[in-house]
Amino acid sequence: MAELKNPAGASIDAPAAARPPARSATARRLLRHAVRLVVSLAVLMVASFAMIHLIPGDPVRASLGPAAPVELVEARRAALGLDRPWPEQLLTYTGDVLTGNFGTSFITGEPVGQIIATRLPNTLVLALLATLLALAVAIPLGMWAAVRTENGRNRGTEAGFGAATGAAVAVPEFLYSIALVAVFAIWLKWLPPASKAGPESYILPILAMSIGPTAMIARISRAQTLRELGQDYVRLARANRLPVVRLHLRHVLPNTLTATLTVGGLLLTSLIAGSVLVEYVFAWPGLGQRIVESITMKDYPVAQGAILVYGALVLIVNFLVDVLIGVLDPTSALKEN
């Protein structure tokens, strides 16, 4: 019987032989991505600093209102350091951010860092749970659809899968939020409509955030699985009557995960940054809802700090996804180099 190997080099009929290490390529790849991360964070910091200066008019006057005395406006500008030259302000801002000082709220006087520390965990929990739910449902669903529709079989399943996932991706998250509240909270009265009030209050926001991403990842998973099912090692495995479950789970699945995990990492960052409207609909005490409130009330330091933290999270998560892909697929470092 011929020895079968998948593209990753794993033997199908025998334990996988150890592959030669590619440490130098992996180290160069990691260093390159680390440098990109540092540069991107620096650009993000400058952009967030410039945000408050690009607001039309005087942000202090806008926050205090047109009727505020000139003396109060000037005192607030001096307290915030906005009366100093831009280079000096940038250096001060950079030093403050690196030490965790994001300023104080115009409206409440609370430290922005404290507001972020209080609100951000609630946003991260929603985004992480929604991502895990999407991956747990989408990967098996996509593989099942690929196996069912391989070689043009089951045209009805293929059409139904494409139509359902396409429609699910097209609907915005806030519409899912409104529909879920209307059905499960107002009509059926099974779940609370808003606020964070126990484990059951997580269900609707997580569903609203995960439906669209689940459909998108399922489509990607199906495409990747169909590509793998057409490979020579799969045909050879079937010719040697390798059990279907072993073939799909041990050999096909690992080779489809690189693209899926890449999209999953991007999905997590998009859910973190895109949870604003979902949190607003469900009155969820997360950072997204606080951003909406700060923009509405012209509380610019809070908006500035929150956007900076969101951007940094996106960059860091993308970096970690790149590292994870390099660990799961060492050949990616060689290809990139």
C-alpha cells in the first residue's frame, strides 16, 4: 500500500515524520511583523493625537457650549495643554499614553483610563464569545456543505447554502439586534431586552454579533474544503479506503484552517470595533456605547482614548493571528520570505 501524505507532510498511513526546522525564516517573519506592529502603533498614536486638533472650531468651546465664559474656556485649554505648541503637545501626549494617562472626561471629570478599564472588558467578552460561536458553527457547517456538494452533487443544497449565507452576510448587525429583541424579548418574552443582568442577557447580543460572521466563515470554510477535497492525497486516501471521518478531521480540516483562522482574527477585531451599534441597541455597558455617548456629548478625550485603544487592539490581535498562523503552518514563513 502506498504511503499517503497530505500537503503539510503528515503521513496518512504512518505517523508523520519530523520536518526540518525553519527557525530562521520564522524568526525573520516574526521580526518583520513586530516592526510593522510598532510602526503601526506609532502612526495610530499620532493620528489619535491629531483627531482633536482636526475638529472644526475649538473642541473646548464645543464641549463647554457657546455661552461658556472666555476665562473658563482659556482655563480649560491651559489645563489640557492645548495652548502649547503641537510638537510639545505630541511629546506630552505620547508620554501620558505610554504611562496609561489618557486624560479626563470633559463631562464627568473621570479619568479616561478608568472609563476604558471599566467598559472595555464588557466589550471584549461579547466580541470573544461571538467569535468563538461563529467559528464553532461555521467550520463544521462549511465542511458539511462542501462534502454534500462535492463534484456538483446536491445542487439544491448548494443553492440553499449560498442563498442563506449570502443573505445572512448582507444584513447589518444592528438589524439583527432589533429583530432579536422584537422576537425573543418583546413578543416571546424569553430573554431580557437590554442591559447586563445575568448570563441570559449575553445571549441576544452575542447572537446579533455572530450571525453574519458565521455565514461568512462558513462560505470560506466550504471553499477551502472543496479545494482540499480535490487534492491528490485525498483521492489516494479514498482509493486506499481510509475512514471518512479520519480523512476529513485529521487531514482535510488542518489544511483548511489557515485561511479560516486568518478571517477569524480579522473577525474578532471587526467585532471589537463594530460592537458600537449592538451595544447601543442592547444598552450594554461596553466601550462602544460610551463612544456613542462621548461623541454625542462632545466629550472628545473619551472618544480619543477609546478610539486609540480600539485601534491598538485591532493591530495587536492581527499580529497575534500572524504569529499563530506561523506556528500552525511553518511553511507560511518560507513562502512569505
